[in-house]
Amino acid sequence: MSPRSPGAPSRRRGATPRRRPSGVDWRRFDRWLDRLVTVAVITALLVGGAALIVSLVLRA
């Protein structure tokens, strides 16, 4: 049972409000870092594949 009377309005409603942390938003930074690493890996694979193809064509 609640210690309040049945007609009294509740002071707390819903979840505890979250405060926005001041400073750097690390989730956004992490997302951009993931994209940057993905682009770097794809670029390295393309350059390596092109170098392999060129070396095989020039050797033949």
C-alpha cells in the first residue's frame, strides 16, 4: 500500500529524467571512427588488389 492518500497526485511520473552529459559525445565519435576505419580498409584492399593485378600483368 502507498503511504499517500488515494486522491493525492503523484510527484514522480515515469522514468528518472536523464541529463545530457557535457563534453564530447563519444557515441558519435565512435560511429565516425568506425566509418573512417571501414573506408581505410576498403581503400587498402583496392590498392593492394590493383597492385597485385598490375604486377601479374607486367610479369607475364
